[in-house]
Amino acid sequence: AQQSKMMESIQRLIQEDPSSGLRTDPETGQLLLSGMGELHLEILVDRLKREFKVDVNVGKPQVSYRETAVSESKSQKYFERDLAGKLQAAKVSIRVSSVDEGEANSVMLSLGENSISSEFKQAAIKGASECLENGIVAGYQVLGTKVEILSIDFEDDSAHEAPIQIAASMATREALRSADCRLMEPIFFLEAVCPEEFLGAVIGDINSRRGRVNSTVSKGHLQAIEAEVPLAELFGYATDLRSLTQGRGTFIMKFLQYSMMPERSQKELLQKMGRI
């Protein structure tokens, strides 16, 4: 009910304070408010509520996960429909398998010698590719998966692109269900810099966030800790690092790769989402 009022108020805040910003995440659809730190964000939200009387809901940004096939699976689907009194039907066979973790998807034809037109081949490829946009575990985009189109069958007198595309999509989804799909989470490279006396506390905190410390490097009287940490565990890290280091710790982080989630973490996430 207050959507337009909220947007107007945020735009006024940004005009007054250019160090803040607002964008919409294309994957989650969330409005993301950015600033110079958590205290800065708290002040912005407080002004929205107190000065502009906007009752906003705030929380941590959602993480954009990915899904991937772990094992190989085959599926065959038949689809038919009646159009203007004429039956249109097609049957497509699909094989799904995994490629290297984090790699782009591959959708390819493995039909052998055949006389199928390029339009029908492209329809099958399109159907399989569209299916990979929304996975079967939690609806996230599929990554690191190879889809092979093994066969395309249809009646010559009822040949049409639409049934082929739909049958390919159905077969791909069915194959994914049997391929033991798993969630992948974004992993970030983290470099935390702190005085040596806080080194143990900072490393312990990284370990508690499911992070993996790769190295520690001396930088004068400071220690730089390089680690790989899931993004989901890094929200609020700036405040926690300051608390651990008496305000003397700094850090940088950047996206590294998508990596398979531990089964326990995946189960906890799916329970929160109401998927299991």
C-alpha cells in the first residue's frame, strides 16, 4: 500500500546522501539499499520510518543459489495436443549429466544420422534450455549441467515445433528429478586484515562461518587472512570484525565461484523455504 511513498522517500534520502544507493536484484526481485556500513543503513531505515512515516520491512538480502545435476539420468516424454481438429504429437528422449562444478550449461544434439529439419532441432534445444532456467530443487537456475537430446520422433503429417519443444522441456525436467540435483551457493574470496593479537579470534570466526582459511600473510605489523566463505555467512561481517578487533580490522570480499552446498546446510535452507 505504501510502495510509491516508499520509493519517493528513498529517492529523497539518496539525493540528500549520495553515498547511499538503491537497486533491484534481477534474480530475487528484492530492493537492495546500500550504504557505507550497517550503522549508516540503520540510520537510513530509521529516517524512513520516523521522518517519512513509511512502514518498511527490512532484512538481509536473499542469496541467489544455483542448482546442478550430480548423476546421469535419462528420460523420454510424449506430448500431444489437438489443434483445429488435428492431432499434433512428438516424443523426445533426453540424457542429463554433470560437467565441472560451476561451469556453464551445455545443451547439445546427439541424434546421429537423421533428416530432422533444423527448425525441429532448435525447438528441442529451446525446450531443454528453458527448463534449465528453473531447477527442480528450489526453482533456482541450473548450472554445470549437460543436456543431450538423444531422439526426436513425430508423425510427418502432424509435425510442428510446439509439441517438440514442450516434450523436450518435460523430458529434461523429468531427467533432472532423477539426477540427484543439489544446490550450489556463491563462495566469496575474503581478505581480512587485523593486528596480530586478534589473528586467532578472526580465524576462529571465519571457521564458524563455514569458511576455509587458505593462508595468512604478514603485512608489517598486520596479518592478512585469505579465505573462501559462503556469501550467506558474510552478512553483518563488517560489524562482527570491528567487534573482534576493537575497530582495527578491515576486509575486502569478491565473488569467486559457485560450489556445492553441504547436505546439512541445504536441508536447513529448504526447511526454511518450506520445500521439505
